Amino acid sequence: MAIIVYNYLTRRKEEFKPIHEGYVGIYVCGPTIYDHAHIGHAKAYVSFDTIVRYLRFRGYQVRYVQNITDVGHLTDDADEGEDKIVKRAQKDRVEPMELVETYMRSYFEDMDALNVVRPNISPRPSCHITEQIGLIELLLERGHAYEVNGSVYFDVSSWPEYGKLSGRRLEEQEEGVRVAINPEKKHPADFALWKRAERGHLLRWPSPWGWGYPGWHIECSVMATKYLGQPFDIHGGGLENIFPHNECEIAQIEAATGKPFCNYWLLNNMVTVNGVKMGKSLGNAIPIKEMLTRYRPMTLRFFILSSHYRSPTDFSEAALDAADRGLERLTSAVSLVRARLQTAPDGDLDAEWAARLEDYRARFVEAMDDDFNTPRAIAALFDLSREVNALLNSGQPVSRATLEAIHDLYQSLGGQALGLIFDEPVRGDLVSSRDTLVDGLMRILIDLRHQARQARDWAAADAIRDRLAELGIVLEDGPEGTRWRPSR
């Protein structure tokens, strides 16, 4: 069965056909490194990590390129504003690249916690200045750019296809101009390829037009095609950047080369917080590190995957608590399978369960093949868990081969494809040593309750259960003994 993707370039679902059979090249716009990563970054990079994981799950060899923006990302209209990295470095009284190194490490720490597989290549614009200058020179040579006072701008009027991704035409852009018009530009929609650096600017390089630094858009065009060729298969990023960033990426590289940039544009939707669009200026951009002191990393990942990557994701305490409970249902089922494996009798794989597992695999694949529909894929895992729990709580013997097949399916679908780690439920701010201590104390209480029940001291047994319930801990008695879990 073919994978179907929603291509923002055509505004419709299409069968995914890679340029080279069995190989996929994907470029995703990475973060601008001047602060700790926030939940908007979590949504974007968990989403594309899952897309990459699933492509590999389906047998493709994937080269995943995600840049780290360390220069040239500007505020306001992406031409006239101040460089965010330089501004923050000046505020913190550090070198810009010192700032970048600090927050790049922080970003990868957060991604590692969320089980986001590192990209094959994480290029930085500051290491590709020569290539960017070369592309700008080619645009000048072909009449698609012009130089003014040491800055170089792309001439949008020279490229009739400008607007084909976003659907915004030059006339609309001219009417909707909201910032002061730069007198250096021929047209308000023209964008900077190279900006001259005023005296004292901390990030600047020599060029044929004087000291300066690259514009934001030129960086991604250069790095994507350098490592993936042109055209390549998939360009990913946030829907909020479809204009001007993604639009400008297409215009400058296609105008320079006369070849398509890439074949499929996959864009994730925005993040809201309690129904309000997230943004640093609004003060509601929650750092991932803060979230991970309140929720375990897999809860955050599971929450993101519970909505489609093209749908808005609304962060709230209630929604995250619901995700925590949902993940716990899956985790509990996997833990029960693992516990039963310790004492399972030898035997062949049950034929009826072999067929059921194939059905669940097919349901999962059908969901993910439909534009990576993670909510439907997770629903299949929930239905599987319902049947697994019924089987293991029925009291009937289950062979080791059957349990291993069930466990392997969880690991294949939930682990390999979705990137979920099925460990015992633990809150995000508990370190492993404390986890061991808590689990040990709970085992002591469970053993004391078991001894009281054997002695028919029902009052003592019930008192242990009830006191734990008051603390938000539920005891579950089953064929394999008593397990505990948080009540929420």
C-alpha cells in the first residue's frame, strides 16, 4: 500500500513517490538558537521525527537534514529587523557563537529526552557562507537580484511563480504591506539575500559587496540542496513560515538553477496554549525543560502524537493530564505482558492471536499511510491493549511465543514507528534513583497487604489499600499478583 501525503505545494493529498527508489531525502527547517526550546519546537520536531521514523519503518533509507540557524534570522519582516542571536548575545554579554553553543546543547538535550532521533546532518549557516555567496552571485548574473549599498535583494518581479506555495500574489502583498518600505528595495516584497553589516555588527563576513551577513531565506535553500541535491523529496517546517520563508526559499533557488526545489511540502500546524496562539511576545511560550519537570517526556510526546501534525495543538494542563492517563493505559498493558513473560509456559504462537496481531499491524499501517495519521494509529494500539488486558486477566494460560509476539508488536508499532518508550509510569521530575526507592517502598506495602490477606486480617489489608488511594495510588489485583499505578 502506498503512503499518501498532503502536499502544500498542490494543496491536495498525493501518493508519495520518492525520486530514487528506496531512498528519501528530507529537509526540515530547524530552530534559531538564541534561547531554550519551547513546546512549539516539541510539536514540530516530534512530528517530523515520527514521519522520518515511519518512513524508515516502511523500509526507506532516509537522509534527514535539519539545520541549526546560528546567523541571519531576523525579527519583524525578516529583512529590516535585528538579528535575534546578536541581540540576545549583547544582552547576555557573550559572543554570539558562545550563545549558540549553549542553547544548541540545550535543544539537543530536550530532543533526546523526547526520544527524537538526531538528524543525519545538522548544518549551520555560518559554515556555509561561501555557498550562499555563490548562489547570490548566480542570481545577480541571471538578473533575479540587485545590489544596493552593500546589500543584495531578490527581485520578486523577475520571478512570475513567486507565491505558488503560499498562494499570495504580488498585488496582495503590496496592498498588505505593514512595515515601513525600505527605500533600497525596488518592490516592497523584495527580500534580502545579503545584508551589509554596520560597524560593530558581531556576525559578519567579507563578500564581493563588502562586509555583511546572509539573509534568513538563502541559508535553507543552500543547505538543503547541498546535502540532498535538487530536486529532493520532502521539505518540512511550520505552517506559520509558509510565507515569507518557504516562499522565498523556492523563488531564489529555482530562479538560480531553473530546476524544481523539492517535490513535497509537509508543514505542521501551530501551537496554542489554552486556546491562545503561542508566542514569546505573548509570554506563553513554555520551555520544554519546564514541561519536563511536571510531566514525563513520553507524556509530552504522546500528547503531540494524539493530534494530527497538520492540526493545531492546544496545550493545557487538562489535555496533558488526559495524555498521561492514555499513555499509562498503553504502558500498563506492555508492563503486564512483560510480567507474564517471566513465568509463561513454552508453546507455539496461538494461531488466532497471530491473525489478530496482523490485523492490528494492518490497521496501524493503514492509518500512518494516510498522511501519518498518528491519532488513528494510537487508536489501534488502544484497541490492541483492550484485547491484551482481557486475555491476560482471563486466567487462561498464554504461551511464551504468543506473549513475545504481542510484545514485539508494541515495540514495532509504538516504539520503532511512533518513538514511544513503554516504561513504568513515572512523573517527569523523579530521577531514576528516586524511582527505585518509590517502587521498593510500594513493594513492601504490597507484600504487607498480601500477608494481611493471607492471615484474613481484612481490616489491615483494606486500610493499606485505602490509605494509598488517599495518596492517589491504585492497587490492581490480577493473576500475576498486585500492581500499583497513580490514579490519574
